[in-house]
Amino acid sequence: MKICVIGTGYVGLVTGTCFAETGNDVTCVDTDKSKIDRLQKGEVPFYEPGLGELVTRNVGEGRLRFSTAVDSGISEAVISFICVGTPSSSDGSADLKAVEAVAEQVGKAAPKGAVLVLKSTVPVGTAEECTKILNSMKRADIHVVSNPEFLREGTAVQDCLIPDRIVIGTLDMAVSALLRELYSPFVRTGHPVFAMDHKSAELTKYAANALLALRISFMNEISMICEKEGADIANVREAIGADHRIGPQYLFPSVGFGGSCFPKDVRALTAHAREIDVEPRLLQATLDVNEAQKQAFVGRVLRHFGGEASAKGKRVAIWGLAFKAKTDDIRESPALTVIDGLLAAGMKLHVFDPVANANAKVVYGDRLTYASSTYGALEGAAALCVLTEWNQFRHPDFGKIKSTLASPVIFDGRNLYDPQALKKLGFTYYSIGRPPASN
């Protein structure tokens, strides 16, 4: 099947590559020439485990190509996927300018009877708006489908090739059958395909991300209560997660959620709810708790040093800049909020991330010192802050940490370590929702 994917970000590049991997003829197009130039040289412009190998193989076998000729790519495709960004506007709503612009391009260039698939995360009603755009161009022959993605950065290739579910938003049986055929290699093990109307499909994506974000914020709020009462959030999490009605997923307390999806999507759903006169109390609380959790971490560090005035000039090491492990994505990473708060207090920060240092340098320049190794960030630091749960941070050499730090203090934003074990090793240890440990 001939496919055009418009947009070569995380969603577009992963989706297009995985379609090529299952035998389709895929052209990925983008107006960003520098990105396309890199892809044509075999360079993936972001870190995603396993993606580079798939790109290389499918380019080499002639099933995958990259181009800036958007109209040409669309004109040859049976199905065109919109995979462009929908960033937050100033009021939190999704900015759909790029989506609408691509819909117009498809209207101009697509062959008769083509299918336009909205893979970008878009508010309820976007498929209808794209249909109106096409109808105004006298292109009623083009069928619009809502087909939200459920990819997680760090496991996006696996999520695409072996999805939990596929959601197809169209009531046209023939178009639905075409999409089912396209996805059939991905659901051979029996994972469900849900066919539904446009609006239900669009809302499914937002509802899924909002509920996952809500679970994180709920546990973070409970962690605040634990800290005040001297309870241990780890015990609480394990006990409530054993309830089959709740389950253990997304119940880990932390410094907060971030990335390109949860914050943006919850804001967009919140804004949309207000547009239709629904007060989104839980959605707003999810965002508020998340922001409070990040600020609480900053406050914890400053209190340890006796307040902002005393903290000024102190050197702190930071492990982890990406919003989660297995990605170099720092968009809305909690680490950035922590960094901003500590810099504002006049602290000196030495940072290390296995893959995200370069992206952080674009944002902060020489305001940070970038270490080239895990332990290199610790030299002379008065404390270590752990902000991303990379595997190499999970079982470090604590003897080396203690001997390298100027003082044995750890602020753990991901609850990676055992408080009592660190206490025995002579550390002062702060984590999320657990009593501090110190000698």
C-alpha cells in the first residue's frame, strides 16, 4: 500500500517506519529540510531505542524514503497520515494551524478517493473541521479518519508494532476495512481494533492520557500527605496496587510528569471542556498537583541548605534531564522546572544525562556545566538530585558517590533507592512520600 506520512517527529517517523517494516511503500515528508537531510543520510534526529535500525533496513530495501516534496508525496499515496505537532496555545488549547494547513495540501494534491488519517492528537471536532476544509475545496471524495496514536517515548517502536489497541474513527465501512487491512500485521496476536465515530476516537486519546496523568498526580498528592504524616508512600502504593480494580500501573510517585503528551493533552482537554461549558475540576487539579510537586522538590532542596540565601553559590549535581528514561526529549521535563528553581536561587548546577545533554544545552547554554559521565557530575557537589529513572542510575556505586560528593546528600525525585540502606551508608537521603533518612 502506498502511504504518505506528513511530519517526521516522534509519531510520524515511528509510524512511517513501522508501516514500511510490514511491507508498505512509505514516503515520509517534512518541510524541515535539515531534518530530511539528516534522515536521508541515515541519521535519526532524536533518540528512540530500535528506531535507527528499522530506518536503515527499510531505506536499504527501498520501502522507506524521505522528502521535502510534500505535494508529490501526497499525490502518490492511497493514505496520507497527518503527524504534525499540535502545541499548546496561550490558553492551553491545541494549536491546529499545522493540521489545517496539511488538510488543505491534501485537498490540493491527493488522488481521487484518497484517505486522510489524523494521527496527530487533536481536539474533538477536528476531523469534522478537516472534512469541511476538504468540502470547501470540492474534495468530498477524500475520506477523513481519526486514528489516534498511543506511543510511549522510549518504547515507541514496540508500541507501534505490537499495540494494545487500534482506534479507527470513521463510520464508512469500506474505509474502516482499508485501515483494518493496513493494521492487520500489528494485531495478529488478538489485540482489539475499535471502530467508532470521529468524535469518540478523538476523545479516546485525550481521555487515556488525562487518566494516566491523573493517576500520577493522585499518587503525588498522597505522597505529600505521607511526608507530613511520616508514612511511607511505597507501602501505600504496593497495598492499593494489589487491588485488581486499581492495579499497579502509573502509581509511582515522582517529581512530576512531563514530556510532549501528558501536560499538553491535559491542558487541551481542559480548555475544550471549558469551551463547551463543562468545568474540568479533576483535569485542572491534575495540572495543579503536577506543578506543585515540581516546586515542592525545589523547596526541599532549598530548605536543606537553610533557605535561598544560604543555598546561593552551592554546587549541586543533577542526574537526568529527559522527562523519562530511554529518550532525549526534555519538553516539559520536571528536571527543567527544578533546574530553573535552583538557578533562580543562585545555585551552580553540574548536570548529566546519557542522551539529553545536547538538548539541554540548547535551552540553558553556559548557565549549566555539562558532565560527560555519571560520576563526573558529582565532583565537589554539595548534593545530588536524581530526576530521571535511567537504568544506570538505579544501582550506582554509593561508595564512589559518597567519596566524590563534597557532602553525602541525595535528593531522589524517582524513589530509586532504599532509605534505610542509604542511612547505613552515611547519606542524608530525601525521596518522594517517604520520611527523610539521615544519621
